[in-house]
Amino acid sequence: MSIENLNCNKSFGGWHKQYSHRSETLNCSMRFAIYLPPQASNGQKVPVLYWLSGLTCSDENFMQKAGAQRIAAELGIAIVAPDTSPRGEGVADDEGYDLGQGAGFYVDATQAPWNRHYRMYDYVVNELPQLIESTFPVSDQRAIAGHSMGGHGALTIALRNPDRYRSVSAFSPISNPINSPWGKKALAAYLGKDTHTWRDYDASVLMRAATQTVPALVDQGESDEFLAEQLKPERLEAAAKASGYPLELRRQDGYDHSYYFIASFIEEHLRFPAAYLNK
Amino acid sequence: MSIENLNCNKSFGGWHKQYSHRSETLNCSMRFAIYLPPQASNGQKVPVLYWLSGLTCSDENFMQKAGAQRIAAELGIAIVAPDTSPRGEGVADDEGYDLGQGAGFYVDATQAPWNRHYRMYDYVVNELPQLIESTFPVSDQRAIAGHSMGGHGALTIALRNPDRYRSVSAFSPISNPINSPWGKKALAAYLGKDTHTWRDYDASVLMRAATQTVPALVDQGESDEFLAEQLKPERLEAAAKASGYPLELRRQDGYDHSYYFIASFIEEHLRFPAAYLNK
């Protein structure tokens, strides 16, 4: 696998780097960002937190706006932020911000024209960690987190792969996409009209049926403009209650859907996985 | 003075807000951002750190990328980030990123067509603090800081107004603009060919001649791509030595000109003014 370094910035004693590589899974060139804490420069293999971003984001938003590097440097955790979809001229797209490029929804599409490139679930679960673990001084201890569409991605991926992740956390996740306008639009396009297939990508459905668990933390702003219509954290809470899932869901008074919310609580979303990594 | 609130985001228990207002000084509508720490919601008048951004920036870059709110909330300091120039359709501009809109250089232009709007020095020193202090729960205790072109702005403004600021700090300032390509281009356009008039906007010239002082901190990345040609911190260091100015200039190994550098050291650029404010 060839990989090209695009950018390199010293950050809190460690390094923020951007790379592009040819993805076999997605059948296109992909970009990702990685933060390597100072410990990774000292011959130590550090654990990795995978961060999945929300609609319209790339590999850059989280690294520039969340302020996560300070704590990652303190705790010795690498952070990997992939893009939110396949990209490029030959890749199918849609006029809406909530479908196509920038809106991969972390699913493996089965419907044309999307099934040629849109396999973000497989990419995040398999190809990306293989690439990261064979390229950088990191261990195979993984945690996963995300925001909004990426919170949905993090929860569903951890719920379906409990052996691969030590913890999962999310800000403002789309908790029940089969019942949200964003989710219905994307899942219908990528997976087709048979709604039964959508259930594999719904955190509330998966959590209700879970038999094996991953420690889970969710923060939700109470002034989030998408709360009632799109996010529906109460569905996830009910699912956790039904199956006894170890979910801590916190409602934060006054906070919205923006990176100002994420930055305010990101420290706890690094200390949370840190308690389960490096053990 | 009328002022319109554009945005409001809860951040570390306080509030990030964007406003627009009609500026008499700049003869156009201007936008600024303010971070009000939690203490400002409790009837307390908090001191203000003014942040001046660099070339191409607006009022948004610092608030989104520097990660300053966490410490401002802890210390009870408001932060005000103005735009970097007058803006709008009727405002003179240039094709270059380093002249015109986004590149006001914190000077009062004397040359046409710039002198109709470009009076960022006067705006930052006078109109903006008057507006802030009459609108928000803040005291008249001020500190000033900035990055690159904004570091030049912060240093020159503090050096010329030592009674108005308790401290000054800068990341990667254009320390001797009369001898840098960026500075020569901008000062020639805004102030004309008589280079004697440029000296009022040169931190190294001003610091060498200073008789009244403001505590000053400068951080400079040693891998900054603009270090040798544009920034010239050694000129500022020599000026401070000549006049006995209380300047601490630190060279940070491996850091570049980006916000990843600023974020890595922003905590100290809030603790530094905090030691002089609220006394």
C-alpha cells in the first residue's frame, strides 16, 4: 500500500500529519489525518482513537477545531481522522449536503451508483486500521468516537465489532437513523428500499439486541438544533435500558451541535477511552 | 452605536458570540467575535484580551482553532477578535492576499484609495474597545495579543499606547515590517513612499525608542516557513536589548507558522496577561 505525506505540523510536542493513499476498499484516493503524541516519537507503541466526523466534514475539521491534541499528548494516544466519504471526480455525488461526497454515513452501499465506491463501513473497520497499524508506531488497541453522522458511525461500528474496540463515545449522534430524515434519505439511497437491511446501521436497534458490550459514552447538547428531529438520543437510552448496555448518556444544558460543544467536552472523550486502553 | 448579534454558541460554560456593527472609523459594517467566560454571566466585570489575527483571517479563525476558551473560562478573561480589515463591496481591495481586504496591517492609511476605509489602528485602539466596554460586562483592563500580521499589530499598538494595555504578547510577529517584503508592500500602499512615516508601525523601531513599557511575551516557531524573510525576531530582540525593554522572546523548536503552533502555547498567552489583569 503506497501512502503519501501531505502535511506535517508540530502540535503539543507531537505531530499532526495528513496523508493520502489509494484505498482498495473505496476504489479511489483517500485522505486522512493522524495525530501522533510525543510518546510515539520515543519508540513507544501508542493506542489509537479513531474519530469519525459529521456531514460535510473532511479529515481536517476535528484536528483544527476540537482541541484534542493537548490531552492526547498528555495521555499518549494517537488520533486518526478519516474523511467522511470517498471523494473525487469519478465518485458518485448528490446535490444535497447530506448524501454522496461528505456524507458516506459509514455504510457499505449495495445500490448503484453508490456501490462502486461507498464502502465506508468496511474502510473504517478493516482497511484503515491495517494501514495505520502497519505504517505508524501504534498498537492494535483501538477506541472509536465521532460526531453526529460520525457518532452514528462510531456507535454502529463498535456495536458490530465489540472485539475490535475498547470503548466508544459520541457527541450528538444520529441515534436512530432508520427514523430520522437524514438517515432515511441516506440509507434508502445506499441500501435500497428494503428497510430491513437498514437495521444493521442503526445504533438503537443494535444496542437493544447486543449481547457483547463496549463501554459507551454519549454527550448531547440540549440546545442542539437537530436534537428532536434527527438525533433522538432517547431511543438509544431506551435501547440501553432494555438490554442493560453500559451506556452513559449525558445531556449538556445550553450546548448546540457545533465544534464549540465538542471542544468543551473533548477532554472527557479522551480520558474515557484512556481508562480502557493500555491495559 | 447599533450592534447586531449573528451567532451564539455555548463554550466551556461561557459564550462565544459574533456581532456586526457599523464602524464610524472604518466607514463600513464590521464583524467581530467575543468570548465571554462564565464569570461574565455572574454579574462580574471581566478584563478583556484583544486578539489580532494574521493575513487572510477573519474574526473566526482564532475562536475556532486556538483552543483559548478553556483557559479564558478558567481565568475569567473575555477575548475579543476583530476582523483583519474593513470589508465589503465598496471597500478597496487588491488581488494579492497580503494587501487590501484581509490584510489591513493595523495601520491608518493616508493614501488613496485606501484612506477611505483602512483605519484599523484607530479602530482597534479606540472605537472597538469603546463599543465592547459599553456593551458587555467587561472592565477597562485590557491586554492585547496577535499572530503574524496581528502580532505586529499587537506589539505596535501596545508600544504606542502603554497606558491602555497591561500586557502584550505575540506569536510569530512581523517584527520589523519596514524591512520585510510583506511590510514594505503594505506600508508603501497604505502610507506612501516616505518611509519615515512607516516607522510608527514598526515594533523593532518603537521598542528601541520606548521609554514606557508593557510586559511583552513573544513565541516564535523555529521551523516557521516565514521566519528569516518576513518575521525577523532577532531585530525585536536587539531592540529590546538596546532599550532594556521587558521582552521575553522564546524560540520553539520544530513549530511552524500555523494554528497548530498557536494552540500548543495559547495557554501561556492567557496566563501571561492574567498575571497583570485583575490587579
